[in-house]
Amino acid sequence: MTLYITVKIFGRTGRRGEFRDYETKALNLFRKHGGEIVIAYAPSKDGGQVDPPDEIQILKIADRSGFESFLNDPERIKMSGERDAVIKRTEVYISDEIIRY
């Protein structure tokens, strides 16, 4: 069953683009596991939020095993130091349920 994944990324310094190189590598690896980037965008900073993320990604992948394979990929694990240098925190939301309005 298709998984939909929303990722909110908070950069270490809040400087736009600081984690772009890392995310390019990570998302290319996500694609190798069958994932697709539906959209990635930088939310407006003037929306009144106290701590808005620097980027939001909407991703999808065929199933949980593909996602687990991505998470446990040795190449991704090796990049953890690079990730920690540029990303303060992430919030990840996963669902296989589509709500049709």
C-alpha cells in the first residue's frame, strides 16, 4: 500500500538552502528505493508561525518495506554526520490513508 510522507525540515541556522546539498543526495537515494518527491517547498516566513520549518517535502513510496529499506540503507546511514551539521530537526508524518473530500 502506498505510503505518503510529509517531512518538515528545520535547518541548523535557518539560512535558506543550507541543507540543499545533503537533501539532494538523500532524496536521490530515496528515489533509488522507489520513492517519489511529490513536491518540496519553502514555506513563507510571514505566516505568523512561531517556528516555521525551512522546507516541507511531500513524498510517496510504494510500501513500508521500501521506506524501511531507504531508512536502513548504509549509504544513508553514512551521511548522518553531514545531516547533523546542517539540519537541526525534522518532523515526519507517515500515512497510507488518503482522505477524499
